[in-house]
Amino acid sequence: MPSARRRPRVIACVITGMLLAGCGAATPAASPATTAPPTAAPSPATPSPTTPSPTAPSPTTPSPTAPKLLLVTQADRDSVAVVDPGDRDGSAVVDEVTVGAAPWDVAVHAETGRAFVSTAQGVAVVDLAAGERTDLVGYAHRPARVAYGEYRPGGLGLAVSPDGGTVYVAVSTGDAAFLEVVDVADGEVVGSVPVGRRPFDVLVSADGSEVYTIDHDGFTVTVVDTETLDARPIQVAPFGTEGGLASFEKPHYAVLDPDGDLLLPYQGRALARVDPDSGEVTTTGLAADTHQHGVARADDGTLVIAGNGPFGNADSGASIEVVSPTGDSTVLPTDRRHETVAIWQDADAAFGVLAGGYTQDGAWDGLTVLPLETALDGADESYEIRVPGRPQAVVPVTLPS
């Protein structure tokens, strides 16, 4: 693997002073977590006593010509990649930053200029202007081993509070899972609550009062009050729970809509809408008829959903489903399987960015970038970017206007 700070001056130049927009795979078929190390030795499981506590970077004025980038977790390595999605011909990976073994999810916070990454070892805190990890906060439910792969113990979904002071990370031990609360200033876990098994995704409400875990093996969304840490599970199983751990009709990832409801795609057949206040679950139809994982929502309400093929009660091949704000659906068949989805926007257009680090057979080292305007008309004008290390989660980096 390239050095984690292969081009430290580059990342500092392109990210200093940016405003960063925050943003988390699975198969129900049982397979053991691998313990083979990545191409570089993992970082220590807990922070060194000499590791400095993270401090807020000094605000700077962003360059009006600075590129819009992506942060991508490299799940088969110990790093996150900084990617220029507009570079179709050259090397789109601008830099790689060491964060810890087997990174899963990543979130960023605008005002503090930090990224937070859930790894197998702890929550990594990254100073984006400097392009380096400043802290690694060990979990309260510390994994017994460091491993790689979908079934590894450690951090999964992750989200940061609106004020940037708290990180919420889902931690799996294999037999159980917990939402842990990390105080960023103190660099320690200050709270924990049990949630459903293998929470792939974590989201926080717009006002920061609630956190939601998407519990893959529990068929649930768990609603957690951030003041009291009271947890309330909501079953979300449009096709039932038959098959248990072997079922494919499970929740994977979600997105929040402006009303505060969670939207979860199931099998290219149903889009579940979850009202976290009432616990009511309603569904509308989808058209892809394929096993779906990641979902993202553009500012205008367009949804982009990753579909991975005929598993469970879904019969069609891999695809990207694009749902317009009015509910019209376009299904674009693809030879690639994808895990998560993000929305990347430049000055003129919005793009769906899909990560290829698929957790079943079929993972590939790259991203698919799909222009949304033409996709809604049924045109697939997507292109691919190579990102090594099994890219798992993607976060867009946006510049101020």
C-alpha cells in the first residue's frame, strides 16, 4: 500500500479551510471474518499516551478554485482515500491517510474541519487540513481481535452531532451491538446503549436530539435519545423476518428526508418510510427487483439506490435505481455491484457516487459516478474511478459558494 501520507502537502493544500458535508454492507449469508492484515501494518488499538487531543483547526478562507473531493474508507486497508471524482483519466486518489485497521464508515464536520472514521480498533479523528490522524478513541466494548471483512468486530455505522462535539458509533462484538457516545474534546467514550445486531448505518436527526441505528441482523431501526440514551427499537421488515440471520430481506442503509423520516430500500420492491416519533412504517413501491443496499438523497429529493442482484425474493440483476422527487423510477442495469451511495455536486450538476466495496462476492476496487440529470431520462452516462482497498463508505467534500 502507498505510504499513508504519500503526498501530505497535497491534501493540506486542497482541503485547508473547506466546509465539509457529513454523511455508512452486508450479506446475511454467514461467513467468517478474515484476519489477514492489509498491505500495511495496522495502527495500535488504543491511542498512544503521547497522542495529542484533537483541537479545532484554525478557520481559513477556502480557495475559490479548490476542487470538490470525496473521502472514501478503504475497508481492506487501514486508511481513507482522498479522491477527486472529476479526474476520469489520471489518478483520482489524491492522498491516503492512516486511520486504523479495517475502516468502515466516515463522517465529517464543517466548522471543525475534522473527519471521524469507525475502524476495527476505535474512532479515528482526522485533521483534514493537516491530512493526519490526531486521535484514536478506543471503544468501551473493545474487540477481542483485529480483523478484516464484513463480520469483523468493531465500529460500523457512525455519525457526528450537528455541533461537531459528539460522535455516535455503532460497535459490534459479534454477539451483540452497542451505540457508543464519544466526546470529541475529551477523546473518550462517555456513554453506551445496546442496539440491534450489526448496525451498518447510523444517522443523527437535524436537531441532534435523536440518533438512529440501522440494525441489519435485528430487522430494526433503534431510536436513541441523545440526552437520556433511552433506546426504542422499531421493527422494519416489509417482507417479514422469516429466515432470521439467513434472510436477505433485511435493512442495510437509510437516509433522512426533510420531515425527519427515515427511508430504507428493500429488494428493489419496497421503500420503507419510518416515522421515528410514532414508530409507524409505511411503504411505497420500487421497480428494480434486486437486492438493494446503499441509498442517498440529493437536495431536490432524488434518490439513488444500489442494487446487487437476485438474492432472496428479488429476481433481477445488479442495477442502479434512480427515483425522481415525484416518485418516478429509472432502473439502470450494471455489471458492477455496489455497497454504499453518496451524492456529489459540482457547480452545475449532481452525481450519484457508488462504492464498489461490496461485502459479498463481487467486490471491486472502485467508484461509479453517475450524472443524475441524464439518469432520470434513462441514460447511463456513468464512469468509473479506481480506488484500491475495497472502498466501503463515501463522503462528499463541498466548498463554500
